Amino acid sequence: ASGIEDVILIINPAHRNDFASYLRGGGKKFPFRFAIREQSSPGGNGHAVVQAFDLLDGPVAIRFCDDIIVSEEPVTRSLIELFDSVGSSALLLERVPQELVSRFGVIKPEKTEIPDWKGGRVMKINKIVEKPRLEDAPSNLTIVGGYVLTPRTIANLKAVADVLPVIADDALPIAVGIQMELAMGSSVYGWEFDGKRLDCGTLESLKKAEEELKNLGKR
């Protein structure tokens, strides 16, 4: 529904057989061309993206499997349309209670660019602070697992990965590539979307999300 035809799955090497088996069977019901790349160590979501660098020859839409968003129109499609409109990397934003900001990447908005984009707000991003202390958070607008990135942002991540002798756990988030873009004077936009995010990061929250989706399907 978002116009995606090619999907790259970045996986833990221990799960390759499971994914490959699924794609040989049930995966055929999806109209995609699938590719699998492995992330051998948890070096961060930016490090995960770099594992697919050889397959990326243009802008790329990125979604995290533990963030399901229920909305009238697919948020990925809307984010792609926003990217096409502004010509810059764009990401999903969610406003959270102030006391929760230290769990997320938090943005400092520069100004509101489009006050009503598909029911939400679009703003230019000034900077990103990864998991700040409460007193250091520039806002309560946090990054959700959804991006459309320019090739240069991807190249930024690859350049950093190539010079790091060892990638420590979570050492290379996508935010590093975006911050480099901001430092070079490029614009980056965030969209505070209209919809509901279902967190699937734990077994408990996954079960809750499944129940919510079942209830939505009954309406």
C-alpha cells in the first residue's frame, strides 16, 4: 500500500534459517522481492542499515519491527510523500510524557513547517539527542522507528562504520548519520503523525498489541 516492492530484512545470524524458511513458504503471499542481510553484533540501528549498503542505490524507507502504527493511511506511504515534497531525510515523531524521554532519541524542533500534514505536524529538526537525561531533553518529541533517508545519510553511516575499529553495542544509531547531515547544513524533517503506535518491544507489549489489532479487526 506504500508502493514498496523490494524489502531487505536485517536479522540476527542465529535467525537466518527461520526467516529463509518463512520466505520459502508463507512469505510468498507478499508481493515483494526479499533480501536478507545479517547484523552479527548489536552495533545500533545505523549499523544494521550499513549491512545492506551494497543493495541501497537510492532513498530508502526504514521501519522497525517492534513499532506497529495503526493509521488511516499507511505512515510509510505518507513519509515517502513527505520526503518527495521536502527533498530531505524525514522521520516519524511521537510526543511522549516528559518523564519517558530518556528511553528515546529526542529531537529539538527548529520551527513548524507544515502545521497540518495528513492530520499531523511537520517540523524542521535542529538536533537529535539520544536517550537524554530528563533535564537535558530538548523537547518531548521522540523518534519512532520510521525513516526515509537520503543516499548521503546512508553514506554517512557507512563512512563512520568503516573507520570504527570495533562497533560497540548501540554505538552507531541512525541518528549519527542524520546529525552529520545537520552539521553539513542539510535539512531534516520530522512528522508528528496522526495515528496510534503499538509498542511490540517486549513479549508483554507484543501480546497487548495483538489483542488491540484483533479488536480493530472486529470493528
